Amino acid sequence: MSQSASTMGNEKVTSSRRNFLKTAATLTVATVGYSWLKSSQILVYAAEPKDVTLPWYGIAIDIKKCIACGSCAKACKSENDVPKEPFFFRNWVEQYTVKNDGSVDIVSPNGGIDGFVQRVPDEEIFKSFFVPKMCNHCAKSPCEQVCPVGATFLSPEGVVLVDEKYCIGCRYCVQACPYGCRFIHPVKKVANKCTLCYHRLKKNLAPACMEVCPTGARMYGNLRDKNSDLVKFLKEHTTQVLRANLNTGAKLYYNELSSEVR
Amino acid sequence: MEQHYQNLYDILAHSQGYIFPNEIDLQWGILIVIYPFITGLVAGAFILASLERVFKVKILKPTYQIALLTALSFLLVATMPLISHLSQPQRAYEIMITPHSSSAMAIFGFVYLWYLTVVLLLEIWFDYRKSMVVWSNERKGVMKWVYKILSLGVSDISPKAVKWDRKLGYIITVVGIPSAFILHGYVGFIFGSIKANPWWSTPLMPIIFLFSAMVSGIALVMMVYMIISYIRKKSIDVNVLDSIGKFLFFVLILDFTLEALDQIHRIYVAEESFEIIKLLVSGKLYLTLFVSQGLIGTLIPLITLAFLQFYKHQIKLRKSMYFIVSMLVLIGVYSMRWNVVIGGQLFSKSFSGFTSFKVGLIGLDGTLMAAFWLILPIAILSFLLWLLPPWKMVEEED
Amino acid sequence: MKLYIPPQIPRLAIAFAAFISLFLVARHFLVPDTFGKYGPYRAAAMDDYAALEIHYSGQEACFECHQNIEDLKKTDVHSELHCETCHGPGQKHVLSSLPADILKPTGREFCGKCHILNAAKQKDAINQIDLTKHNIGKNCIECHNPHQPWEMKK
């Protein structure tokens, strides 16, 4: 079979090009494959089996017991390096005053840190109560769902935390939280919120807000432990979570939550 | 910092009703308003271009390259408002290396890259390749090498190769249409999937965003075509304008229908958030919603375009009317973005109060920065039109 | 019949392959080490939190030195009240033992934060006082020992 010189030349060029392409393709597949293997760690554990030897933290707040002294909100700021200005709160206390004419007056002056002064005279009040608020540490947390980089996460103990070294400050989580418990720290410039005093939990100390609450209105505990005070409290009282319709899996249970509360 | 706190004290003094203590400061400001505006322009301009290519609307041919280059100029700038609004912009790369798969925002990096490289750049490349090769042969010096590099050194412009340019370009355009839908639809999804915010949370949000994007893109291309023709002292083909105007009219009707449907549903169903939203719409959002978006941005353009479908006036008046209509439409779509982004943050998630929004002038989050990101694409477009002039392209020989 | 590959395709494929490979290589170096260990987050973040300093010690730490106060408090209505609720964060004082490192609050407003009469407080949650009527001008602790409030001072 005779071939002209030019076609033989073409074939040689074609075959060396083919070899080059083959090598390039192999290298690409190898790199892609390796990187995929490294990242698949994430995919493999996305269906994470929970370690049941660890506690699964929950919170209960007894509205009947709250006297709005503001100690919880104040202690939280001291413990957790939150600026004292009235724009950033990891937890706060609200006062609801339902008047006889049906209107609802809600206030939270400086988050309740300085206590409350009664503003509505007794005769106009139908009922009135205080509602302490804090991060609900949701099991199906919308803030964790929307974080684009994985800086907000649910720890194996059920505490929702923010990785301050990784957060890019996009504020998506602040928008996604239905309870308004997140803010951007003005100095650190990353998302910030109640951590259930994770650093204290690790040392077997109570969160600061619960340590100082004078009436024991705030409680925390291990939802997996049937003998814990928290679980006993949940059993003995009628509790509700905020925004149950949003299905956030909130683990903050309120006793005696009235229908006016959002 | 002191100034920042002083602003917050002012806002606190002006807040109405009860807001959660952390809600005083609005999180997403003017930069997040212009981001969907810019990506909307990209998606809309691209879809107009695809009309010519895929649906063979020949009359739009003069606007084809203009639409693509406009889309590219705005797309190149699209990430910048996002990055400049982050409070840790130097960590922005994290969204590319560890995207959290459940977050719509994480998709952004990859959808953007896909659209930029596989769709827009490739389509422009296939369209211009032959011209770039010819230009690299004709020019000397730096420009010769610039065009050579841009054409990736593929210098084969035989009819067979050029036929493949067209075929591959066609495939890319077809792929590009759903890609454009995803590029802008996901922005709507970012808002629409936030169940915590009832002003945003609706399945219609991605579709509303998409249709208003198409409206803005079409209007932009119409404006750019008129301005470029004016600068080049070439006559504007009024048939092209009529054609674009017709598409603008129909898409505007669809857009208006969708937005009206969203509001009608909200009013009829009157869920728990309805009371506060009613106050929002009749109060703080009145001007931007009813006057700017509704009247100026939708109703007047609709009436004018409807009129122009039936009565074809003298050409000069028609051209002015189209120009004004495009401008009004762009104002309307910008207001829509404002109403969605800012409006959603003005009322508290307690449904019991309002905060207020003070737009700063300077700073990474301010009006000047936003204006810069909006003007930069125009500069880029001018550069691209100089580098890849559509009117100097080497025509097909068939 | 040889398959005709348009000349653009191989060149484009190389360009894309190069870009993707560069991205993957960069990614390999940029992703933090502990990322992905327990979930799509940096596991070391939990250690960062665990390493934070505490400011409130918990009253067990107070009782180690102030046994007498513990005994006193147990006998009266403030028995369930933790020391740091009034005295503020105590860790600094626990470490230094200096009196200056902890608060000794006084004043009607301070006691009033809990005890001031407010219609929203449950009657059985706490004893409430109308500060505009009760012993105006006097400091609460002139009569009430904060650690044993019902034992009136002379």
C-alpha cells in the first residue's frame, strides 16, 4: 500500500497529537479524580450518623418564672465579648403587654439589660409577661442550610456555631434566621450569635445566661438523657416552640407561651 | 466605628413599633440591589441575542453582537458588588473551594463560571473567530498577537471549519438559554427560599426575577443599539426597534402578570404577615412600588408599547418613544430590585414594627460604589466594541 | 473514513482542561485541614470555641473560699440565687483573689432590677416592691443583708 509522503507526514503529526491528547486527558482525569476523592469526604458524611454518646443539647424557658431582671442578657455580653451598644444581642428579653382594647405593646429596651419599667398603667392591662429570647439551636436550622461556605454548622452536640475564621460575612444566615438572633459583630466583622456558651459546656459549666438567672427560668440539658432536668421539665409542662410552622426543628421549648409571641 | 454607631442610634430613634434588637441594621444594602439588576441585564440581553440565533428572527441581526458584548460587559462586573459587600471580601474564594451544597448562594460561583466560560465567552468566540483570524492576519505589531491569542491560535478558516463555528455556536446558544434562566433564576431562588421572610418567600420569586430580567435586558439592548448607532452616526433601523419593542411588550405583559399574581394571591390569602406587609406597601414602599415600579416602570411603558403596536407614527417620534420606554423600563426593574431587597428588610420578623434604611454615600457599601459598579460595564463595553467591532466583522461568503 | 475533528475542539478542550486542573490544584491547597471531618465545616472551629476563656466561674468556685457566705445564703430566700448574678463575672477574682476584681453592687436601682413592682412579673415568681413608696432614699442593704434578706439588720 503506497502512501504519499504528505499523508504519511499527516499521520505522524496526527498520531503525535493523539498521544499528546491522551496524556493530557489522563492527567486531567487523574487530577479531577484525586480532588474528587478528597472532596467526597464531605459527600460521604453528609448523611452523618449522629454520635449518640454525645449530649444533644436542648433549652427550656419558663415564661412564668421570668422577672426580666436582665441578668441573662447582661451576663451573655460579658461572657462572650459582645459590644455593649444596644444593636447586638445574642439573647434578650421582651415584654408583652396585652391591653384591654386588644392591642399588644412589645418592648425590649437595650435588650432588657437594664431591667424594665412598667409603662402601661395597671388598669389598662389585660395581661402582661416577659419572653426571654435566644438562639433556638435548631436541628433543621435554616441558617445552617443557607451558609454558602459552611461557616455555620450544627455541631455533633446539637449546638449551632459560627466558624469565625471561615465566615465571609455574606449575611445570608442573618436573613434566614426567623428568630432574629443573629448579627454581624462590628469588630470581628463576621456573623455572631448565641453559642450556648459552647466553651463553658465543654468545661461542664452552665451557659452564662443560665448561670445567673435568679429564678431558674432558663434551663438547658441533654435531650437524649431521659433523667435530665430538662427532659423531666418537658414532660411535666406544656411547651411550644416559636414559629413551629417553619419547621426549623427549634430546640428551645417555652412553657406558657402565649399566642401573641412571635 | 463611632459614626457607624451614631447612624444606628439615629435609625433606632426612627424605628416604629417593635423590631428584634438585632434588626436595626439592614444587612443587604444597595450593592445587593444592583447585583440582581446586573445579572438580570446579562440574562435578558443574552436571551434577546438567542432569539436571533435559535429562533431565526432575522430582523434582529444588527443587535446580535451588541447584545452579546453587552451581556459580557455586565457579566464581568456581576461578581463585584457581591464581593465588595462582604464583610470579609478576602475570603470570597471560599465559596468556590468549599461550596455548601444546600446553599443557593454557593451555586453562584459555579453557575457564574459555567455561564461566563461555556456559554458567553464560547459563543462570542465562535462568532468572532473567523474575523479575529482575518484581523490578526491584517494587523501588525501588538494587535496581531492580541487577536492571535484571542483566537487561541486556531487559524483554520476554511469553509468546513467556519461551518463548525456556526454549528457549535448554535449548540452553545441552545445550551445558553436554560443557562441564562438558571443564572438569574437562582438569584430569585436565593430570596424565594428564605422561609423566614414572607415578602421574599414565594415559589414565584425565581420566575418573577427572570421575567423582569428579560424585560431589563431587552430594554438595555434597545438603548445600547440606539446609542451606538447615534455615536457612529449610522441610521437606526426602525424595523429593528419595532421588533425589539414587540418582544419587550409581550415579555412586559408576562412580567406584570406574574408580579400582579404574586400580590393578588398575597392579598387574597392574607396570611399572618399580611398586616405588616400592607403597612409596608402603603407606607415606606409606596413611592418605589406604586409610582416608580408600577406607574413609571410598568404601566406607562405598557401603554406606550401597546399604542406603538397599532399606530406606527412618523419614524423620528417612534425612535424617541422607544428610547424613553427603555429608560422607564430600566428604572422600573431597578425599583423592583429595590423593593424586593430593601422592602424585605424594612419590616421586622416580629411582624410588629419597622426599621429604616439610610443609604451611605461613601464606603464599600455606599451609593458611590454602587454607581461605580454600574458605570464600569459601560467602560468595558466601549472597550469590547473597539476590540471586537461588530460592524467590521468578516461576512460569511454564502 | 477518518473522523473529522473541527480544529477548534482540541484547542478548546485543552484550554478548559488546563483551567479546571489549575482550579483543582489550587483547591487542594486552600481547603482547611479539618474541613469535612464531621460535616461540611471546619471541625477545628469547635476547638477554637472550646479554647475561649470563661468570665463567669459558677458559684462552686466562690464557695471554695467563701464558705461562710454559702452557709448564710442557704438559710434564706436567696438560697437559689447564684453569686455572680449580683456580683458579676467572677473568674478574674477567682484567679487573682483581689477584691477589686469583682463587683459589690449596691443601690436601690440594682435590687430593683429584680424586685421592682411590674404587672408583668408573676406574683409567686419574686417578692415585688414599689420603689416609689418603700423607704425612699434608703439603700436596700441598710436593712436587708443581701445574703440573708429577711434577717433585718438593726
